[in-house]
Amino acid sequence: MDKNDLRLLLSIEDRVIAEDIQYLLEEYEIYTMLVSDNPASSALGSYMGSNPTESIDIQINIDDYQRAIDLLTDSPYKELVDNE
């Protein structure tokens, strides 16, 4: 898969929610990639007991975009989806 085949689904600042969304989508065989702007934040959180700020992009295959939006719209995360 080429990087150009990926599309940003959404950006979020909560790693737990990002991982929950990843798990939900992967249950439907929509594979995701989580990309952090602060990759060291997980390690810092483990050592320091705090959660440094990070922004996580959830990227998916461009062909799965609409199906992912539909799944999230019918989920507890519907408020995160900008349904224009």
C-alpha cells in the first residue's frame, strides 16, 4: 500500500479513544494506522505517570473511508465524525 492510498479519518487527542476506534474499525476489516505527533508520549506516560499532550491521526485506506464514516456514525463516537 502506498502512502497516497491513505486518507485521514480523524484527529483526536485521546489515545484510548483512538485505539477504541481502531479496534472497532478493524472488527469490520477496515485496517487503520495511528500516527502520533508525539510518539514519545506513551513512554513518558508510563515513566512519569502523566499523559503528555499528543494529537493522533487515524488513517485508513481511501477505499474504506465512507464505510468507516458510516460505522462511526452508528457508534458511540458519532460526535467525532464531521458529517457534512
